[in-house]
Amino acid sequence: MLNQRFLFFIFICFGFYASIYSQNYVFEAQKINVEDGLPHRSANDITQDLDGFIWISTPGIINKYDGYHFKSYDSKFLNVNEKNSLFLGVDLYNRIWFCERDSYAKKTNSALIEAKSDSLLNVYDISNGLFSNLDILHINQSTHNKTDIFITTRQGYMYKYNGQFEEIYKFPNTANQYPVCDEISKNSYWILNGRDLLKIKNQKLVKSYKIPKEKDNLNRIINKTPNLIIESRDPLNNVSYWELKNDELIPLKFKYLEDET
């Protein structure tokens, strides 16, 4: 189990909740860096497994953190390019799914880490031949149900996995960039795909929206209620936020709560 000394990593979304709903939140945060054993200052993805351990992907490495120490799975073990970023997800069997971002290699790998045995599981076997380790484009964790993950393939199929694979949507062409999905309600989903926000119901597109910034890509769902709030980034990593309000995506501007003392 995760050591109680480690409380939680703080993300920008907490700033959103505090600013939007004018609530005062107090968090105890622990700063983690290379001096604490993290092998790289750049982290691409982060998730928490069912035992409470934190998993952080840095270029070519996946790191497991127990609150005191890091255990690292390197590029040789993972069979990935040592410079590539990695996307992460945890399934209901507490296995860590990962796939490479295709930045430095034409062929990218994906697999599952079985942490108890320190072994890799083959994607083709787990999916019963539905797709292979070379087919996965992106993985993201559901915020609706923490044991669900969404998998997008290079063939343009998006699946939800919760012990069984369920097709969510088939993109008309191949998926753009790295699609992110989350559940709205049963058989209804939001998908971020490039500049597009898609609303899917029963595997069909029912509504789409597009942000006006041509160089931005939507990459994260920040909040789903009362209004959907999403994040986009441009090639220079500048961040913008958007709110779906009155059936329109509008730029969201906010102020962080200031210290009144």
C-alpha cells in the first residue's frame, strides 16, 4: 500500500475548482523532483493504481512511487524508445497499460505491466486479437469510473476497457493527434480529437464543436459539471481553457484565489 506520508499530487484542476466555485481548499502537497529519485524533470503522464501507488511516465521510463522511493522500469524492459513519452492507464485488474507517443520512432510499442510479478503482458493476448501492441495510438484513464480506460487504435477505433472491450466510436478517418475520451452517462461520451469536441451516443456522432485556435489541440477534460471545461495546448505548450455553455464552446478566463492575508 502507498505510504501515508505521501498525500497527493496537486494539479491545476484544483485551481479551477477553487476559482470557479469560490471555495477555499487547503491541500498538503509534496514536491517531487530528480533529487528525490525521479529520473527526469519532464513527466508526461501520471496515474494511481488500486493499491494507491503513483505511476509517473518520464521519457522512456515508467516510475512507481510509494511515497518514499521510486522503482523504475526502463526503456529496455519496456521495449520502447528511450526518448519517447508514454501514456498510462490502470485497469480493474490493477495492471498498468502504456503506449508510446510516436515522437522519435516510426514504430511504437504498447504493453501491460503486471507489477506483482514485474512482467509485461502482451496486448494482442489481452485483447484476444482485437489489436496488437503496434496498433495503440493513445490511452487515457476515465474520470467517470476509475477502473475504466479508453484505448484508441491507429485504425481509428476507440474502445472502453473494463474487463471487456466495448467499441465507443469509429473515426471516419484515422484519429487525429491523441484522442481523449470520458463518459457522460451510459453509452454517451465526450471525445477530444484535435481541435474538435465530439459528443457520442450509441457509437454515433450526435454533436460536434470546434475551437477557433488553429494551432491548438484539445488534450484534457478538466471538469464535466455543471459545465464541461476542457484544456487545449499549442505547439509551444501555451494553455487555453474552454467552457461549453449554452451549446457553445467559449474561451474561459479565470482568476486564482489570492491570499487575503
